[in-house]
Amino acid sequence: MISKLNRLICIVTFAAFGLIIGGCGDSSVSDKPANNAASNTKPAVADSSQYPLLNSAIANAPLEQLDGTKIKAADRKGNILLLNLWATWCGPCRSEMPHLVELHSKYRDAGFQVLGLDVGDGNGNPESVEDIKKFAAKMRLNYELFRISNETVGEFYKLNKFEGVPQTILIDRQGRLRGVFLGGGEKVINTMKQTVDKVIAESPTPGA
């Protein structure tokens, strides 16, 4: 289900630079074909007040853990969050997962958390907990996994102007949006790592 190189979309999230990237399309929220897109991030700086707060539709959306309990991203305020939209059928998602494992291992003691948000089967249906657990074991994932509703998927698509996976957003300890990373690929992953490094460096673990 990896998308073809149909067209380019210019994402103006932080008015940064463009990278041609690929991702997997998801037909559960939009009838439009999956897209390639430009990746946009803005380097972290000490004063985070210039960055927008994560919108409430995403911050307060229910995230269903694999045991059935639900949390919200807002519940994790005070931590640095990397919210990663993915699916078991998505090749680029699979390719970037070892890097997410690496980031989680490197920074989890600094209050950094990767939250993997499964978008479903691409046809509007949730992937089964059993399938997700098997996939996670095979990929040796060390971070938390959740299922999200089509409505929540749509909120991410609206925020990022990108209808596909993987797509990832970085949220700082104050709940501010610090980076958007779309479609996977080496350049996007490297930019993600660099941005996480900067946000961690400027925001030590509380009490440290």
C-alpha cells in the first residue's frame, strides 16, 4: 500500500526546508490518494514560547493502550513526546522503527517518550491487538503502542496537511509543537534525531 509518486505537497508548518519523501497512504479518512510531501521542522531554541501549543483536538484525543485503557497526550505534559503514526502494513514505518527504538532507549531516563499510534488497516478498520503485539515483538519495539480512532487520524492529517504514514510530531515539556516529520526516509529520520537532541538539551529533566 505504499503510495506512488503522485504529487508534491508543500507543507508550511514551520516555514523550513523541503525534502521529497515517501509514505504509505491511508484511505480511512480521505478519498485523496496518498501523497509525498515536504518535511518541515524548525530548530529548537531555548525560548520555546514562540512555538504553538499542540491543538486540543490532538492533545485530548483518546489513545487506546493495548490492554484497553485510554490516556491522552495531555496526561503526559512535563515529558517530551514523540507521537508517531504508523501501521503494520506500512514499509516506511517499519524502516524508521529501529531509530525510534534507539531514541527511546537513549532518552527515556530524561523524560522522553515515544508513543506509537496505530492508524488501522487503511480501510477504516482498527488493526487487532493480537496483530499489533505480534508485530511489536517481531520488531522488538520498546516504546508504548496505542490504537487511535479515524477521527484522531483525521486531526493529524489536518494538522500536517499530509494524508499518509509514517508521520510524527514532537511535543516539548510545555505541550508545544516543536517538529513535524513526514513520510520517513533517511533525511527525515536524521532531522528528527537532530531536533529531538536539541529539545532534550534545552530542557533538562525536571529536578535534575
